[in-house]
Amino acid sequence: MSNGNRHMRRLFKSFDFRRAVIGAVLASVFVAGGSDAQVPLREATLAGDESISTPYGEVELVDNYLTDESSRLLFDAMDLQRAAQAYIWSTPLVSMTTWRDEQGLIYGTDVRGTFAVLKSFNEKLGIVTGNLTTPYILAFDNLSGGPIVIDYPAGLTAGGVLDFWQRPVFDLGLTGPDQGEGGRYIVVGPEHDVEDYEDGSAWVFQSATNNIFIGLRFLDDSPDFAARFKDELQMSVLGSPPVEIIFNEDLDIPWSATAPRGMAYWERLQAIISEEPIREQDKVWMAMLEPLGISKHSAFEPDARLVGILEDGVALGELMTRNLQVNPRFAEPYWSGTSWYKSFDFTIPQITETKVELDERATWFYEAVTSSEGMVNPTVGRGQVYMTSKRDSDGNLLRSDLTYVLRVPADVPVGQFWALTLYSENTRRPYENGEGTLRSANLDSHLEDLVVNDDGSIDLYIGPEPPEGFENNFMRTVQDDGWFVYFRLYAPLEPFFDKSFRLPDFEVVR
């Protein structure tokens, strides 16, 4: 071989070597995720060696396999997604559990037969979007020890029993089977057989959860009726003597049933899951919760990694749920051209032939509590309507540093009364502005000192300071505590349903 040929071969070998080195360097940069080498997620081939940009960070493939670091990143992303969505799913359950636990601590309703009578601002302050116009009489119970018997007195009352997904099991009083005549009810648990108790001596209903809520109110406000009702009401476990019935009232203690944030949320969820059978529709959710350390048959002991993910997940889940609450994309305003929504936009069972009404129920049960036939499906002269708004006439979100006016038209179509109640967007409970009175967060048609316009309409003001002369028509907002309202129509009449009556939006007072 000539010297020239040997020289050329050395050049080629040198070129091949350099090309191999350069190729290896470029490949290492690509795999290591150099900014110019990342592939957007939607354009990824998911094959070979690839560096993929995702919303959660860079994912690397080497010979089709995920690197260990990428595997950990995807598990973290998967668990965060599941935690956030589990918040949306579990909102009704955790909210009701929080109510049971916190009311039990203050008002003793964790003891069978003990009812909380809530009348004052402080007493009603605990309830998420509680009404501030009529007293509450509330209790909780548990069916795991056997069916509960309620011997319900006759009289003008309205009430009902709910399961812990906040679905009505049955009504009591005028809207119940007794139609105000009183009678015996038997409530059986989810694992009981209803037919075993149907002997014609009582109305028998089955709850889907062991835990139940009992709520009622007196429509006869005479002291004699209240005394008689309290004396005649009886409760017992089937086959056992009645327990002592206690009505804890006039305690005037502030409290809160707003669902907790942080790890306390998941601790409440774990606790209530441990107490209840798993419904068929919830088994997929249980599968998603299990890698997060939440299951029916094991202790909740998350490691440091899971704690961080769960804390992020509950915050992200609440932000998503609040977004649904403020911007319910499954619904349209009740009156076109306004920002007023009818609050209850799903069915009593919370499930249709095709889906669980996941977003719809989360929106309501993040913002409020309980459901009933009268709330979901009001008819002319029966039930109640809850209208809500979070925006003004310009479409801007309501603010605590501006003053607004709502002009309530004359002759609001109600068989009973209307009320405008102010709530905190942070807690969804009655608004606390330091005054501590029912009127500080509620204006209604029972009030005789409201300033009425010449045409019968009433201007109601919300903001930092009242316009001169309208102090009686005013509710105060403070600092940066954002707010929203419910406009309740009790026993709505036909003009509401045919929409010939409509509320205008809030106007900024300039």
C-alpha cells in the first residue's frame, strides 16, 4: 500500500472517529434534555431515545424505557392528578362529615337523641351557606348498630333525613308521608334488608350510608307547640327503649363546618370511608385513592412524599372546585343577560342513566350543604329557590372594596317571603364583618324598616360603607374577604317559573 493510501485511510478513520464522538455527544445532550432537543408532549413518538416536555417536567426515554427519574416524576404527577380529582369527588362526603364532627364538639349532637337548636348568628355561623331567617333543629345518627326508630309528632313542621352523600332519604312532617299527622319511621342501614322491617306498622326507608343527618324546623312558632313537640318526639334503636331527647339551645357559640384544608381533609376522608360500605359507583375512586394511602381497611400513614402530594392535591382540588362554583360551565344563567344562576343544577340521586353528576354536585356541596325535593324540584307555591351571583352588571367579579346596589323589584313572587343573604367566598359561611348579628348578613321581606322606593322596589346595598339614608338596607364587607349572595324565594310563584319576574345584576355604586 502506498504512503498516500495509508494517509487517506488514517483520515477516514479519524473522520469516522470524530463523527462517532460528535454523534455520541449530540445523543447525550438530546437524552439529557437540552432545551433545543425536547419534544412537546403532543408530538412525542414515545419510542427510542426521546426527551419529552410535559406539564410536570421533562420525561426521558432511553431505548423505549423510562429512566428512573422519569418514572418517579410520572408517579408524582399521577398521584397529584388523582388527589385533585378525589377532592372534587369527595366534597359532599367530607363536608357532611366535618359538619357532624364540629357540631358534635360544640352542641353535643354526637350523642343519639341530642338536637342542636340554632337560632343566633353565632349558632348559624357554622353552617355552610346556612339561612339566617328560620331556626335549625339538627341531629346526626349512625345505623351500624341497627335500624333507628323515629316516632314523629303531629304538627306544622318540615324536615327530613339525609345520607352522608347529602341525598334525601325521606321527608318528615308536612312534606313527608305523615303529611303533618305524625307517625313512626324506621331507618335501616345500607347493609340491612328493608323487607325484614316492612310489617305495616311504620314507614321504612333505607339509607345508602350508616351515618345519617336529621334536620327539621317548626312552621308553628307558638311556644306551646314547641313544648309539645319536644315532649312527644322519640328515638330508639329498633327493639330497645327510647333514648332521652335533648334540645341544646341558646348556647350562642361560634363554630365552623367548612371542610378543612391540608392533611386534615384527607384524614376526614379516611375516617368516613372506614365507617361506610363502598358503593358500586365509588369503587373506581377507591382504586385511585389506594396508592395515596387511603383505603377502607388500612391505617392512613402517608410518607413524606405522599404528604407533599396530598397537600398540593387538596389545594389544587379546591381551586378547581371553586372555579366550578364561580364559573359553572355545565350551566347557563337562569335569566339571560344576567349573572344569576339557580343554585341546584343536578338531580336528587346525583346520578343519571349515563353519568354520576360529579362537577354539578361538587359545585353545590362546596358552596352549600343538604338537598331536598323542595330545593331541587320546587313547584308553584311549594319548596324554595336559591339564586346566586358572583358578578356585577359589567361581568366583573364582586369585590369587597366596592359598594354595590341590587334593586329588588316590587312584588317578588313568593307565597312566604324572600331573603338576600351574604356569604364569604373563603368559608362559604355567613359573612363575618364584626357586627355578629343576623341582620349584618341577611336582609329579607320580613323587615319592616327597609327603605322602599316609590314604585315598591327596594334597593339593597353591599360594600364597605352605606349610602346616606340607606343604613337599614345595607350589609358591610371588610378587608379582602370576597363575597357572594343567595337570593332565596320561599314558596316561589308562577312569575318565577315563567321568568316574567327577574332580578337585575348588582350595579357598582359610583
